[in-house]
Amino acid sequence: MWVYKKYPVHLHYLHLSYNRYIIEYCSITIHQSIRLLQAQFDHPVNYLLARYEVPACMHCVWFMSDIEEARRQQGWFLHVAGGQNIRTAGIPMRITKRMAHIFTGEGEWSRWNGTIIMNLRSAQVAALGGSNELRWNVQNTILTSWLENEDFWESVVHFFVNNPMLEPSYAGHIIDYIRHQKYLPHER
């Protein structure tokens, strides 16, 4: 059995989904190259679980430290890997057809790094007509950590897209300010 020091927990998560394997895994060959470890982990995951191609960013679900959130997002992975639409995966975010197309599509942004939520948020900005600079700035905010109060935060993203004169680099500061004013407890 092949287990690298970096991946034993992640392999355990993969093993927990053994009843969803579409192929026996005894024939998988793992190479020793360190720089290929991530790709080598992605390959068996795709080989064992995916009937259809999965966006590269979705593989991060096997490396999450929050067990409960990891299992939830692994469900999203299995849903898409089984050939289902990302829109019907139970993600607590309104995903338009355009967002789904951008998220799963080819091109410059199709091989994003980061989490599923980070890349969904970036696809949201693009689907609404935001610039690549705004995508990058929103993708690097606290909005990519969770999907709570999503209706409100979607309206904030709309605000940024509808006000192109607003410098995209201010997005993070504005989002932090709104979050602190609206959702965090204040000392009196």
C-alpha cells in the first residue's frame, strides 16, 4: 500500500468513499516524484470516483482540515464526478447557468487553484460581467471562506460589478468593513 507522510489523512477520506469507486484500485501506479504528489493524488481520485471530468479546483476537498465541511464538499465532488450539474449539487449559493459554465469551462480560469467556494465566487463575478481584476480581488476576500447570508453577499458582488469606477482593489476592504458592521458583535 502506498502512503506518503503528507497524505495519510486524505487517503483515509478517499477510502471512506470506497463504496463509490467505479474501478478497482489495485492497478494504480504511483511515481516517487515530489513535485507530482498533488497530481498523483488527483489521478487516483479521478480514476476511482469520477465518471466525468471534474474541475481541478474541486480536488481540494480531499485536503480540507474541517472534517464536517470536507465531507459536505466531497459530496459536491461526487455529484459532479457522477455527471450531475454543479447547480444541483446542493451548494448553498444561487448558481446560474452562466456561472456553472464558467466554473466548469475551459480557458484561462479553468485551472484555478484554491477552494471550490473561491472559484464559485470568481465565476459569480465573471457571470455578472465583472472584470478579471475584480474577480481576482473578490476571490481573495473573506467571501471565499463560507457561504452564509448568501443573498446579501450576492447583492454586494452585484454592487461591485455595477460600479466599475470603484477601484477593484478596494473590494476586500469594503467587504471586511460590511462584515464587521453587519455580522460581528460590537462592543458598546
